[in-house]
Amino acid sequence: MKDRRVSDWLLLRKLKVSLSSVHSLDQSGRRLCPHTSIFFLPQPISARPQSSHVVSSCLSQWSYVKFFNIKSVCSASAGRRRASHSNSFGAAMEVNGTANILSSAYLAVEYVDSFLPGNPLQEPLKHAWNHMLQNYSKFQIATWGSLIVHELIYFLFCLPGFIFQFLPFMQKYKIQPDKPETWEKQWKCFKMLLFNHFCIQLPLICGTYYFTEFFSIPYDWDSMPRWPFILAQCFGCAVIEDTWHYFLHRALHHRRIYKYIHKVHHDFTAPFGMQAEYAHPAETLILGAGFFIGIMVFCNHMILLWAWVAFRLLETIDVHSGYDIPLNPLHLIPFYAGARFHDFHHMNFVGNYGSTFTWWDRLFNTDSQFMKHYSQHKAVKSD
Ligand SMILES: [Zn+2]
Ligand SMILES: [Zn+2]
């Protein structure tokens, strides 16, 4: 059985290489612009694939999504010709380097998925999703559904941190115990949150429907990717968002602009969960843009929007929680920053600019003050 899986995998690798080597041809067989960037994605598979079916599913279900400027780049060399959509291999396309990485990642996820057990919640979820589709329009789902998902998840994830302040035995996990949350701070934060959520984020959420229509992003159950793909896509979104966040956040700390925008987020030197989205409206737009880049790259179903919202909120509320809880499952994510990492940023103002991961701070040595502080903290604790 194992040998069979290994041979499947080797065959998939060969297929991918041959895919990468073919040139871009449109439906009439004419060569497309060589700069055309098309990301190959496996078409979502509603039924869980068996290991032995991976190759055939890849052969029969490869499709692609357009990304940014397929039309514009092609039109320069082929006279306003629009890159046509086709699900067949007849329209073979050139795959650029990024697409190679993406297609390799998708193949790897599909291979891992073939080993995973079935989802016991599959049927109830299918029923609930189809019920939603039958009773609400796409516009209602994209707009009001997204708003409800955002608000519910935000305040639900804030709830544990809010309760911890009343539990004496949780205080030993508070990172800055000398700076407790006060009602005054929390009320101030709550008012700003409501303004940001309904006056800044809601107008952006209203664009969700038009975004999904423009890119022909499906809502139906049968097109929905399986959860390992959604998880992998969320991880990809997090890598992109973290990169955007690191550089823009660092720029917002520049002494010439800090006081105009980012100072608001640093009102509280000891953060608490609800403070995650407490920021100047301009910062909500600047740093929030990083959220959409991953969506532009990976989104092949409406569910990814909601899954990525949930993942991003969980992460940002966790790092702002002010509590370093042992056995936090989020620390299983490789290079995950965590509450202690971001808490130090609020305490120290300098360093630790990453949102989700630690690698950019490590690479540019902007975590040196934190590393020193943390090693001293551990030494005092062990004495
Ligand atoms: Zn900052
Ligand atoms: Zn923060």
C-alpha cells in the first residue's frame, strides 16, 4: 500500500513537471503572451479522494483561476484577446515560478488528504450550508453573513480573555500583572471597536459580493474545498499577511508618522484581547490590506473568506490577550509569534513587528531586545 502511494506521488511530480513545461495556448491553439500568470489550482473535490484516485482526480479536475492581469498582459501582444477559461488540458498554459510553488503545495495537500479520515460533521454541515443557500441570496450571504461571522467570532474569541480578569488563578499567566485591564480602558476600547467595525469595516464588507461575482467565486457546497485545503490556504494567507504587516507596521513606527496613525493602537501598553482591532481608521485600512492579498491569491470558494477571517481573528486576539496560557494549540504552528511576543511590542514599542510569525523579526534582528528580555525573564523564573 505504501509503495503504491509513493509511486502515485512520483507520478504526480512527473505530471506537474510536464505541466510546467508546456507553453501557453489559447483555445484555437495560438500561443498566449509568455508573461501570462495563471495559478493552477486543483478543482475543489467534494468527495474525499482515495490515495489511488489522486492521480486520476488531478488529471480530470485540474482547473485554473485568473489572477490580476491576465487580460491586460495578453492584450498587449495579442490584440485585446481575452484569456479564455477552459477546464480541459487542451488549453495548456505556461506556469510561472510562483504557480509551481502553489501547484506543488496543492498536490502535497491533496496527497496528505488522501490519508486523512472522513469528517464526521460532513453531513450536518452540508445540510446547514445548503439551507443557507436556499433561503438567502448571494448578496445577503456575502454582506450580512460576513458581518455576522466577523462580529460573532471577534467577541466570542475575546470572551475567554475577558473572563480571565475575574479568575484569580489565571493571574499567574498574565504577562504584565502590574497593568490590569480596567473598566475605563475596556469601555474606551469597545466604543472605538464599534466605530471601526461599522463605519470602516462594514463598507469594505459590502464589497465582498462584488468581489466574488467579479472573480466568479462559487458559493455552492459541491465546489467547496475539503478542510485540509482550506487550512493550507489559511496558512498561505497568513504568510502573505504577516509579510505585509511586518514591513508596513515597521514603517508606521517611523518617528515622522508614528504619532499620526499607529500611536492609537499603542494607547495601551498592556494589551487585552478586545484591543486587537483598536486602531486608527487609516491603520485599519493600511494593515488591513494585507488581509485581502491572500484572498486575491488563494480564494476559490466563499468559505475561504470566512475561514481566513476566523483564523486571522483567532490569531490577533490571542497575541493581544495579555495571557500566556500553557498548552495553547496555536503554538503548534511553526514560528508562531504568540502573546508574549506581541505583548513585548506594546510594552517596548521597538521590535517584534510581525503579526503571526517570528521569521521576519529574526531575519532583520528586530527581535533582539525581546530575546534579551525573554532570556532574563526565564532566568528569574528558574531561580
Ligand atoms: Zn506597533
Ligand atoms: Zn498590537
